[in-house]
Amino acid sequence: MEIVSIVDEGLGHSSHVVDLGDGRVLVVDPARLPDQERRLVADRGWKIAWTVDTHSHADYISGSFELAAEGARFLAPARARLEVDHHRVHPGEELEVGDGIGLRAIATPGHTPEHLAYLLQRDGVPVALFSGGSLMVGTVGRTDLLGVEQAPALARELHRALHTEILTLPDDLAVYPTHGAGSFCSAPGTADRTTTIGRERATNPLCAVADEDEFVERLLGGLGSYPTYFRMLPERNRRGPRVYARVPTLDRLAPSMAAEQVAAGAVLVDARPITRFAAGHPAGAVSNALRGVFGSWLGWLVPLDTAIIFLLDDDQARDDLVRQSLRVGHEHLLGEVDGGFAAWTAAGLPTSTIPLVEPHELVGTVLDVRQAGEWASGHVPGATHVELGAIPRARTPGGLVTVMCGHGERAMTAASLMAAGGRSELGVLAGGPDDWSAATGTALEIGP
């Protein structure tokens, strides 16, 4: 049985397409606008017969709604209480999905209360486990997405599910998680996307913890922050999102019209590379360079009910930008500035700059906006730390500030947010802490 994984590196997400051997396939945990899955199926001459969700996702809008609208039968946990047409799967239920091919639902609460893992079997023999957000490569799913109050109890449920249901499966059983490296849904793990039960039993540090109290302490003690939009997407997935047959196109807005919309409350997101943003950008624009993690940061820093206008270069992929935006739940995409930054300046609209600073030119207070784990692994001595996700609400240093991250993109986002809030005397480090250390010959400081 062929299983093809389709990975979104930006979200740290994998969906899995299972060939059922009769021209039909089953898809596990597709994300919204599942174009890659559709192309794969079309290229192979297959048909999507089943789409399966392991849980109500917090990091993306599910693509199962779109596949179901195209004729696939939609399976989802009964406890998710979805308001759309689907088959409500109960723990222990066995479903025949092909000739001699079945799925057995395994209750694995923890990452979410309703979470199910699915054991794929052929003629009763286990073939693969789709573990969703329960067991991952070198780690497990985080249990604090419903709030810190419920996190300990959910961690205990996850420990029991792992040791009574998952780790009792055969050592050589292939495991296909949904979340992985780059996902805010997981505790820190490794970069691999698939694993086996035996490998996780032998090498996963959290799976090795037999004592439930110790497991809870270690799991919850190792979790970092996560995007604010995670609090809203489970409910949007429960109610059922808008279904798109294809990636929508962006409307073209004259610069004057775009400026009017911004004055009325829309956010202007400049998705150009940070070198272009540094040299000149619309005053008040938020820098979020288009890359794999564009959607995660857009969802984190711009409220989901906000209208957005984009500024792009001619050669940038509009369909990628729209897909990433819609996957994290941003629906109010008003369009893009027609003619880009050149048209904006030609219209006489206000512009600004934020200089890029070379490592040996670091001046003023250094503000590091990386995640806490990155900061602890090595930072510029004397720097101030505020995670990018906290910048809109944080009190940042006054005076001349040089903002830094790992490469520059997140730092430019932070600087643009500070500038939009009225700050001046801002610069952004071109590079990261290792570049600064190499340029100055000064060791980084380790620890919190």
C-alpha cells in the first residue's frame, strides 16, 4: 500500500494520501485548498473516496470540507461535534475503507479532548498509524491549546493513551503524524516527518517517562508560546468554513483606494523581501515577507476579522500568499495595491524606511524577537528579549533600537509594528546572532 505524505514546511503540517489499491484513495488531515493532494490524485488517475480528520485543528482550516464537497466521505471524531455532514467516528470503531482494508479509531485525548488516531489495517494486519497530534517524531502533542487550566489533565490523558494504546503496537509499525518540525502544535522534536513505534519507544524522551506526574511536568515545562489565532480555528472548523473550489485571485486596488481602506481600518501587509521594505515602504505598513511561515505570522499578528491589503512585487506568487492566508482563517483579503510600491509613491502617498544594519554596526539597545528556546540557545550579551508574537502588547525599549532575530524577517516585522505604533530610531540587524558573533569575535550568551 502506497502512502504519500504532502508536507507544508511553513505550518509544520503533513497530510497523507493512502492508495487503497482499487483506484480510490483516503486522505488524512488535509489542509484548506488541498491542491497538491488533488494534483497527485489526478496525475495517478485516482479518486478521493475518503477524507479523515484526527481532530479539530487549531493551526489551520481543514481541507476535508472541500474534499467532502467534491464527493469524498468525511470521517471525523464524534466528540468534535462538527455542524457539517460527516460520519461521526467513535473510539474503537472499525471502518472498512477498501477491499480488506480497514481503519480502527483509537482514542488518544490530550492534544485535544476528541482526538483520535487511526490504525490502518490490511486483512487485520496493522500497516500504519496516523497519529495526528498525539505521537510525533521525537515528541508528543502539546496539551495547552484549551488553556493552562486544562493542560495538566489533558497531559495525563495523553500519557495514558500513549502507554495503553499507542506504544503497545508493533515496533515496526510505521507512524505518520500530522504535526512535526515547525508546528506550534508540538513540543520540541526533530525534523523527521515519519517514524516507527519502536523508534519512538527507544528514542522519544517523553515516551520514556513512565511516571505520569513526571510526564506532565516535563511536557508542560517544555512548551513555548503559540499563535493567538489557534484559539479561534477549532470553532471555525467545528462550524464548517467557507469552501473554495480553487485558490481565489486578488483584486487590484488603485493606491488611493488602498489608502482609503487603510484609513478605514484595513491593515496593509507588505509581503516583499525585507531588503525592499527597508529601502522604502508605505508608512504604517506591516512587513511580513512572503515565505513558508508567512501564514502563521499573519494569523498571529493580524486579527482574523481584519480586512487586509497586500503590497507585492511583480514576481511574487499570489496564489501562495492567498492559500497561506486562507489556511490560517484570514478571509477578508481586499486585494493588492495595483502597480506595487512604485505606484504608491507615484500617487504621492506617505512612505518610510527602516535601515538594515550590518552585524559590526550594531548600535543602541538590541531587541531580540526570537522564540524563547532560540534566545536561550545563544543571544547577544546585554540584549533585551521580547518574542515577536508579544510585540503588539509589549513595552519595548526606548531610544535607538536595533531589532534582531535569526535572519532578519521577523525582526523587520517587529520593527514595522513598532513604527506603525509611532516609534522611530529603529534599525534591523541583517542576519542573526551567529553573524554578529562571527563579525565581532564575541561569544554569545547562553541561557534565559
